[in-house]
Amino acid sequence: MSDRYDVVVIGGGPAGYVAAIRCAQLRLKTVCVDEWTAPDGRAVLGGTCLNAGCIPSKALLESSEHYARACDGLASHGVRVGAVKLDLGAMMARKDGIVGDLTRGIEQLFKANGVHWIAGRGQLLAGRRVRVREAGREQARTLEAAHVILAPGSSSMELKQAPLQGELVVDSAGALAFERVPKRLGIIGAGVIGLELGSVWRRLGAETVTLLEAQDSFLPMVDEQVAKEALRIYGAQGLDIRLASRVTGCRVKGRTVEVRYEDGEGEQQARFDRLIVAVGRRPNTDGLADEEARLLLDEWGLIHVDEQCRTNLPGVYAIGDAVRGPMLAHKGSEEGVMVAELIAGHAARVNYDTIPSVIYTHPEIAWVGESEQSLRAAGTDYRSGVFPFAASGRARALGESGGFIKVLAEAGSDRIRGVHMIGPQCGELVAEAVIAMELGGSAEDLALTMFAHPTLSESLHEAALAVHGRALHIPPRRRRKR
Ligand code: NAD
């Protein structure tokens, strides 16, 4: 096998493996280099998303929801079950099975598309060469490439006040593999990961779940009205979210962890059986490029790129979590496709204004585009339409009538600028809003579209109608007396 390629991709996560497949589809001779190994030592593709992030966490979310429903969600449907027993081992084995199937699926896709795969650590050298150190081989090999795509992903950020310690103080990957349900669970960081993992373990029976969050605002990137509703719902579910609580230290005492933190009232202490550190992620760029390659990074270690993911080096692109923008698998995948098309000489771009975000708690939070606070900050005149799930027949039938959908449209043009939702299956519903925005749609376009009844998606229709005060299933806003 020759070591000259049209494209060398470093990283086999959702950004890198998608880029590699698209390159191969475009008849470019492509190799993907990835160093991830499964707990059993097997080299695997899929990166964090498949092995220790999106997929295993969603498997556990789903299982924990079944468990919670069996415990106390079925009686109201007239379904009575006997004593419910948790088999955590079976739940974890199911999760591991899903991960195994999907990572092997990518291997199959590589084979079917003719993508070469090298299990090892890649490093960018000067002149579009990549040095690869393969596990168990003394000698490194050097690949030569016409184009290089860097997709190294990101890792959990560590907190010096709370260093990871065995199974007691863990990061998000460790929290997906607890062997028993912790009675008192502590989480540092009430961001996306903290909330998703806290919800899973609360549903599985953790007696207390305490989230210590340094900021005094909750989910600042989310629309304010949605964040307020979320805080109320999570509180009712038993998540104890303590804002403005900055962790200052942590000590393991026997089988428990003592955490010290400061809040508005001074020094506080809390004791937990397990502690999860979920304070953000940082790009995997340490040692990614040899100094002589002169790859430009910014002050956070992100690879500097332009709108089309070109680095400062000719023929070298970077995509996914290691470049600017939200750390989301789908954003990385779209960048991978764009870069493959550019390499093949086609025109391509990513629309960064329509990236959907989803927080997979129960209920789900999802949004796309601008929030009310960002529109206000930009001085944009807008109209808003809100429809509560409480007025949706389908949500009522599901027994999930909390939350709402909000459509924000520019006042003059009526163009949809943002859609925000909290409620049942919002992670799926948001796709309708993304399509409407991608096609440059207006609130009126959505209002004129027919939605099937009875579905949750009708709530998006009603929210669009509400932009112009025409929602049919909620009382009209009171008109001012003349
Ligand atoms: P995050 O940035 O969402 O949240 C981390 C939180 O930790 C912040 O609110 C921060 O204020 C807080 N924090 C930091 N230092 C602290 C301290 N000393 N004491 C208390 N709180 C502290 O990060 P995350 O939840 O770790 O997620 C990482 C990335 O992964 C995010 O970019 C996210 O988009 C992505 N992700 C996305 C999904 C999804 O799309 N559903 C799921 C998981 C992760």
C-alpha cells in the first residue's frame, strides 16, 4: 500500500469519519487516522460521540426514562405493574451493545467506500505530511497528502480544584459507566452535560442530585423564557441546581467526596457519594502539529480557520470541536462534507445561522437561530409567537403538557430569526424550524403550511400563527381598549 493519499484525515469522530466517507465518494484516495481504543483494547472509530458521548448517553437516557415510567408513570394510563427492579448491569450492557454495533457500522462504511483506516496517533508535519504512530509498532510511518483534514475533537476540561479520582470523581465518560446508582450525586457545572447526566441518575434513583454552577445565570445560551421554564421543571424533578456556587476544593474521605464551594452566603460544604466534573470541553490540539508545521492556534487552543475551514496552511483544513463554533457533532459533520466538496473542486458552505441545538433532558430543550436576548442586543425589531403544549391535544394524550414553542420573526420582513422550544420530542420538532429557516421562510410561510392533527408539530404551526395574533387554540391576546 502506497503512503501517498489525496486526503489524510486525522480523527475518526463525526467530523472526521464523515469527511473521509464524502472524500471517498468523490473518488479521492482517502485515509483516516484515529487513536481511540475501546475498554477491551480494540481500535474503534466514532470518537467521543459514539464511544463516550452522544450515543451511550442517549442509550442511558432512554433506558432511564423507561425505568422512571415503569416506577410511577404508567398508573395514570391505567397500567398497573408490580414491583419494578433496576438491572443496571443489563442497562449498561445494552448501551455497550449499541455503541459496539455503531462503531463496527462505521468500519463497514469505510470498507464499502474504500476509505483506508489506520489505528494510531497522527501528527501534522510540515509540507502536508502526517506522521503516524501505530499502537504496538516501534517505527512511525509518514503519510504524504495532497490535502489534510484535522478533526481531532475535544476532551473534558479538568478542574484543578477537583481533580479526577478513580470512580469517585469522574468526567462525563466515567459517569456513563457507574456500577451502581449513587445515593448522593454531586455535579460541578449545570451545563448541557451536567443536566443530561444528572437527569439520568436522578431517574435511576439517586436520592439527591446537586449541581454546583459558578455562573449566576442558568443556561445563558438558551432563550431566557425557556431557561426559566427549564429551571422550574428540573427543580420539580428533584435536581438541586445551585447557581453562583463556585467550587474551591474537593477531598476524598473514605468512599465519599467532600466539596467546598463559595456562594452568596460564604463558604459552604457538601458531601457526595460520586462527583461528576462537567465544566466544558477543550480542543485536542496539544501535539497535533509539529512546531515546524507552523499551524496557527488561538489563545484557547482552537485551530484558526476561515468560514470554509481553511487553516493558515495551504491544503490543510480543520473541522469539528477543534475549531470555532459550538461543539456539536452535526456541526462537525457538515463541516466535513463542506471540506470534502471544496477539495474535490466544488462550491460548498455551511450555514452557521441554522445550527440546531438540543439538550436531551426530559422534557427536551431545542432551539435554532437567535434568542430574544440576542435580537434585543442587536437592536433587531421582532415579533414573537408562543404556543404552550398544555393546549396541544397530542401533548395532553402523551401526558407531557409542560413547556412551549416560541417563534421569533423579524418585524418588517416576517423572516423567521429563531425558534425555541421546551417540551416533548423537541429534539425532533426543531428540525422543522431548521428547514423553514434554511429555506428563508417567514412566520407566514409556516402559518400557511398544513400540519397533521393530532401531532406535536401542530404546536409549531400555532406558534407561527401566534406571531400575528392568529393562534386558534389559545385565547387571543387581550386587545387594548380604545
Ligand atoms: P458547558 O459549557 O455547557 O457547561 C459547563 C458549565 O460549568 C458552565 O455553565 C460553567 O459556568 C460551569 N463551570 C465552569 N467552572 C466551574 C466551577 N469551577 N464551578 C462550578 N461551575 C463551573 O459544558 P459541558 O456541559 O461540559 O459540555 C461541553 C460541550 O459539549 C458543550 O460545548 C456542549 O455543547 C457539548 N455537548 C453537547 C451536547 C448536546 O448537544 N446535547 C451534549 C453534551 C455535550
